[in-house]
Amino acid sequence: MANTAQAAKRARQSLKRREHNFGMRTALRTAIKKVKKAIAAGDKAAAAQTLQSSTSMIDKIADKRIIHKNKASRHKSRLAAAIKQMA
């Protein structure tokens, strides 16, 4: 329990920020799963299109420092490599 008005406000802000960040992280996971699902379906063109839209989502989340930029880069690289390996 917060003892001052300032501490109470910071507690409210941190809860709100946590919920927002949690939603963004969920969106990240969903974007990655969409690309993996497109890869599993075997349609290279659709997978590449999905990767393009997901890449922008991953970059936005990394810019907001919800995930580290290197983690974002690693995800994008692995997904692009998986699409490149498709026959």
C-alpha cells in the first residue's frame, strides 16, 4: 500500500504500463506465430507477405524497448531464414 499520493500515482502508472506492455508482448508472439503458420502451410509468397507485416510490428515493439533490439533482430532473422529455406 502506498504511503503518499506520489507513490499511489506511481503504482497506478506502473500497473497501466504493465498491462500495455503485456498486450504488446502478446501481439509480438501472435505476429511470430502467424509467420510460422504461413511457413508450415507451404506458401512462400504468403509467408513472405506475413513476414513483412510482422517485421514492422517487431520493430515497433523493439523501438519501445518492450523487447531488446537484438532479440527482435534474432526473431526476424530466423523467420527470414525459414522462409528462404522453403522449396
